[in-house]
Amino acid sequence: MAIQNPDFADYCCELLSGLGPCVAKRMFGGWGISVDGLTVAILANLGGGDTLWLKASADTQAQFEAEGCPRFSYGSKTGTRGINYYGAPADAMESPALMLPWARLAMQAALQAKKPAPKPKAPAKAKKTATAKPATKSAKQSRGR
């Protein structure tokens, strides 16, 4: 999974520069690329060479799949697992201009992932029923007079 070519991270940051300044950091034998503190891509070699994997969401993954982009997947003890990252289209790897629409999809997915999940509504509080209050000492005294 280690990236063999460290210059690849610099090149990918250049490709994604249409989103703004990119920061590449070492991560789990690969790299994570973020823009404005949001991770938009990871770099990893899963056996097919150094690859730029762009973040996707339920709203954007169909576009990656329609382009034939492979999903990031890896083997685990329980079988193959996938995460919401897709390989960048080959032609998009040619220039920042060709990458920009795909980079925007990755940013959209990163922004969606950042939004906090809606808080579950608290269960409705049971209405208090009117209960008779015990008679106070002063009330007992006034009745007895």
C-alpha cells in the first residue's frame, strides 16, 4: 500500500489545486490530501500502481461508477471491504482543468461527511397528571375550626 514515488503526492496536489491550497500528509503507508482541513483524496498503491483515490458519497458515487472508476477496496479478515473513495478517471490525471469537475465531487463528498448527523429527537416527556396534594397541616387546622 506504500506509495513508491513521493513526487506523486506533489503532482496530485497540483491536479487538485482548483479547489484551493492542498496539503498532503503521510497516512497509513500512503498519503491523505486535504483542502481547508477536509480530506478530499487519498493516495495508495493497492497493487495497480500509485493511485489518486477521490472521496465519494452516496450522492456522487454513481458518477464515478459511470466513468468506470474502481472503488477503493482492501482485504480484511472478514473478506473484502470498500470505502467511499474511487480512483480518478485516467483522463483527469492529465491536467488540473480535467481534474476540476472530479475534484469538486470529492469536495462535495467531504463537505457532506463533515456535516454533523441530525440529533435524534428526545423522547416526548410524559405529561404530568394532576395529582391530589396531601393536605397540609394548616389546611387540616382550618377545617377543624
